[in-house]
Amino acid sequence: MIKEYTSVTNVIGPLIIVEGIENVSYGEIVEIKTASGEERLGQVLEIEKDKSVVQVFEGTTGIDTEKTKVRFISETMKLNVSSEMLGRIFNGLGRPIDNQPEIIPEKRLDVNGSPINPIRRDYPSEFIQTGLSSIDMMNTLVRGQKLPIFSGAGLPHNKLASQIARQAKVLGENESFAVVFAAMGITNEESLFFKQEFENSGALNNVIMFLNLADDPAIERIITPRIALTAAEFLAYEKGMHVLVILTDMTNYCEALREISAARNEVPGRRGYPGYMYTDLASIYERAGRIKGRQGSLTQMPIISMPDDDITHPISDLTGYITEGQFVLSRDLHRKGTYPPVDVLPSLSRLMKKGIGKDKTREDHPDVANQLYAAYAHGRELRDLVAVIGKESLSELDKKYLDFADEYEGSFVNQGYDEERDINETLKLAWGLLSKLPKEELKRIDEKFIEKYYGK
């Protein structure tokens, strides 16, 4: 029998303290009924003797310590999942907000997921095509990988996320692909943008959207990515689909984590964030992967808007330790009008080598990517030199590298929001750029590839 308590003794920010409790477990879901009859959900964060600390997902506004009723329902938070979720839009707690009926569940799954046995993990090694040259060519996304986008305030990370969600696909026959899109702390304008983009392009049919708005309680952001990943795990491991999960913006998630930590009077870590933030982020990111014997895969692309563009900020710093590389958006490229403003030099995809090459993208892909990187890096170095000695002092070869860097940014990295390039188009564009350099400069490319593709 579920017991009802009216012993709320304190309200602290997004938390309530309930006393006189019996047989309550950590992580247990709590049903809260306010004096006005409004029902909310919470979760047990801490237990001490007959007292528990509960985080309230819809916020604590209007909670009366005398008249509020609390019920501990003896189970963790679960999500109703079904294939019918594709094409649907939900709020941050997984409730429909698209004026359509509740889904008929095929299963109820714990939103905290189940750890993947390390022995059962399969190494990510298959290409996901995003249609963006700067990603597909230089920082290839691989199925089962977790690869964040490091951005900053005012940079077009939402636009980029929308384009990736719209264009991403796996190559091969009989491969089912879906996108789970979870947004935390976004504005109504941004929410409308995402909805319209997916609806107008027809991509919404293969997308599940979870939207937590800026005016929704901040505490709700704690559960949103876990709900999104639960839906993604169902599609990947139960339905055999390849699922790309886009989480924007993890900075808002971490701010909510800091708010809870402050309300609990915990000793703060770097910049006020809780010391356990690394572990908490890992519990989200490590849900990406492939499982041996299962057809599907779960790939993650979390977006982090770095405060003050600081890549050493605790959120981006810890994310970098857990994930397998990063795309870094450049404010300088954005000012030049380059879209997407991906700076390929600090960007990295650590699993790229396993997902490209013969029978995956094309046999010359690894060599061409290495040569492009080297030539662009040399061109960038020469820009700094020109600022000191002037362009006239450069040799003819150096001037070619300088022009290469400009053209690389202007025609290779830069592409339209509605422009989708497959991997063959991207490689053709890359060879067009490299063919403007002397053959003897292409030292990172096998001779047979130079003979086959140079100048053609």
C-alpha cells in the first residue's frame, strides 16, 4: 500500500524536504499534489533516517508546506516507449505537446538506462554521412560514437544541429535510421524554428523531439536527456535502428545541476559546479555505443555553448575527457560569413580512421584528409607570417598555400544551409583544391591516388 505524507517541512529552490518517511529508496519517483490540486513529479535525491530530499521536476512554485501531499510510489522513473514516437513532439518530461493522443506503449523502460557490459560493446567502425564536407571529410562521425560540438553564444550551433538532423543518413541497403532530438532551456523562437525545419523538410517523420523551454523549470532539464536516450535505446537495441541523438544545450543541463548542488549546500567544485559533474555527464554520454549481436547503434552529438568561448571551461573540459573528439565552431569564421564555421584544426574525431576508407567511404579518403589538414595548417601559419613581413616577401609556393587556405574556407568548409554534399562530392571538391598545389607537395597521399584523381 502506497502511503501519503503531508509532512513537507521545507522548500529550498527546486527541492522539498519530507520528514517522517518509511521504506523510501534513492532515485524513487515521488508524486506531489499541491494545495490547488496540481500534480507534479519528483525524485528522491537523498535519504537520512526518516527524512528525504526530493527534487521537483516542474519546480516548487506554489508548494505549501502545510497542505502539499506527497506519495512515494516505490519505483524509479520510467518512460512509455513505442515505434509510434517517431514523428512526435514531447516536452522535457516525455509528455506529448503536439496535440496528438498519448502513445500506446510497447514497453516501459527505466530512464536511467542499463549499463552496457564492456565485453558486449562493439567498436564503432561505420560511417554516418551528415552531408557537411567539414564533418564528413575531416572529422567523420561513426556509428556508436559520442562526438560533441563546442560552440559559443551567438554561433549557429542550433542551425547546424538542425541541418545535421535533417541530412544525416547511414549508407547501405535495408538500414533504418532515426534522430532523437532533445533541447534543454531553448527559447520559444528556437523551439518554433526546430519544429518548422523538421516539418517543412519532411524529416520529422524520422525524428522524435523532446523540448524543454527556457521558461520551463530548470530542474526539468535534469531528466530531459535521460528520457531522450531511453527512447533512443529502445529504437536502437529493440528495433534495430541506427539512432543519432542530438542534445542541445548541455550547458543548460549543467547549470541546472549546479542549481541543485547549491540548494543542497554541497561544497562547490570548479566555478561552482558540483564535484560529481564528471560522473553525472558520463552517465549520459556513455549510453552511446554498439552492442555485439544487435543490429542497431546509438550515436551522440551533444552541443556545448562554452561560456566566454572558453574551451577549458569545466563543462567543455569534462566533456572532452569523456567523449571521442569534438567539432569546434570558430567565431572568426562566423564573422567572415562562413557556414558552418567549423575550425578543423582544433577539431578531432578519434574514431574517424575506423569509419573511413575502402568499402566505407572511398579508398583515398584517409590520405586526402591528412593532406588537406596539413596544407590548411601551413596556410594558416603563413597568414600570421604575412601580418609581420607582408605577402610580397613570400615565395610563389607559399602564396599558393596562402590562397589554398582562403579557398579551403570559402568553398570547402563553407556551404549552404540547404546544400547537402555526399561523400563523393566532398572528395571531388577536395581533389579540386589539392590539384592547385604542385604534385610534389602532396607528400601524404599515395602515388596511385595522385595518378587517379589529381587534376580530374
